[in-house]
Amino acid sequence: MIETFALGDVVRMKKPHACGTDTWTVTRVGADVKLKCHGCGRVVMLDRLAFLKAAKQIIGKETESCRSSSQSES
Ligand SMILES: [Zn+2]
């Protein structure tokens, strides 16, 4: 179980998906959480609590938005 997460987090789940991959990216956060499988690209929705329970750990951040803007401002 994890305690918190954010949009774009890459999460390892306790159980692997049917395709054998256990890592997913959080693609939407709200009352429900939308996840995309890294192995097959399948998108699923879980309610927030179910997701927190099913997740094992956050292993990183998907960084597709870091190209467009630099982080020079601080
Ligand atoms: Zn999959």
C-alpha cells in the first residue's frame, strides 16, 4: 500500500497485469484514478482507495513534459 501519489507517477502494483507487467503510470487523478499499463498500454480506472491498496510502491515519475520547458526558474 502507498500513502500518496501524483499525476505522472510510475507505480509498481502488488499483482502484475495480465500482460506480465507490474508497472503503471498515473494518467488522471480525481475521485477515480486512471492508470496506463507499461506493458500493453491498457488503461484502467480504480477508485482512489482501491488504487492505494493495490499499489506496492512508487518507482519514479514519467517525464514526458520535461522537454518543453526548462527548470531554470527557481
Ligand atoms: Zn498490461
